[in-house]
Amino acid sequence: MGVLATIVELGSNDTVYGFVLLLHILSAIVGFGAVQFNGLYAQQARQRPGREGVAILQANWSVSKVAEIFIYLTFLFGVLLVLLSENYLIGFGDLWVSLSMLLYIVGIGLSHAILFPSVRKANALAEELSGSEGPPPGAQGPPPQVAQLEVLGKKIATTDMVLKLMLVAILFLMIWKPGYP
């Protein structure tokens, strides 16, 4: 609580609340904004076979890991905003707050359970393919990694779409605050 106490000493509750709100919005823009175009990066990587495509995937993964930190900070600053709410005008029991938090937690769960492992595996398969020197003698058809990448690509795309819809729902809740007086 030392950091929070220091922030509170900087000014009035309105100033502190406004500062935390600024951090909440900035972290949301940086975190969620950075991952919104991951599908476009994957598409660009598919269009560039070999090491060039793998480099795009690796760079995108690195940026996404940084964005993940800001996505977690968005939640933290949101919780602080509820705690700093003057006269408890905003509470964890408010419909728009509790639904937003639930959607966020489900989204984090989907990310960790399905999205991240699938992306890691797809990136490893792409790297494996880029290092191979073609099919072994007598082999017919594409390497088995190609079929695995197609399955993973569909899983990643579906999960990504669900997460994007959840983000839109959270934004709706944050803007219109259903159930708020």
C-alpha cells in the first residue's frame, strides 16, 4: 500500500482517481491495442515461407508478451478505480463492474488454456518447417506439420474471435454502465 499512499498524498481524491483512470485507459490501449492485429501478423507470416515468416511470428509473440503485462495492469487499475471511488459510488457489486470482471477473468482463462499454448505450438511447428530441407525421399504430400498448423490456426482464430467479442462486450459495459444509477 506504500505506492498507493504516496499517490494519494499527491493531490485530492479527484486527482488520484483521474490519474488512475488515465493509467487504466492507457494500459488498455497499449495492451489490447497491441494484440488486436495478431491475426494480420499471422497472415503475413503465412505469406512468407521459411525464416522470414518465422521471424514475423517470433516478433509478434514478443510484442504480445509485453502487451500481456499491460492487459494485467488494466485489470489492476480497474480494481483501484473501484476502491478509489468517492463515497463508494462504484462498487464491485455493480452489474457493469462485476460482468466486466467476469468477462476479463474468463478471457484470461481462455488465453492461458487455449490461445497461448496453441500459438506456442504453432510457432514451434513453423520454426521446425522452416529448418527442414524439404520432404524426405519418397514422401508424398505436405509434411505433417502443415496439417497440424491448419488445425491450430483454426483453433487460434476461433479463440481470438471470442476474445475480441468479449472485449467489445467489456467496452460496452464500461461505456454504458447498465444498472448504474
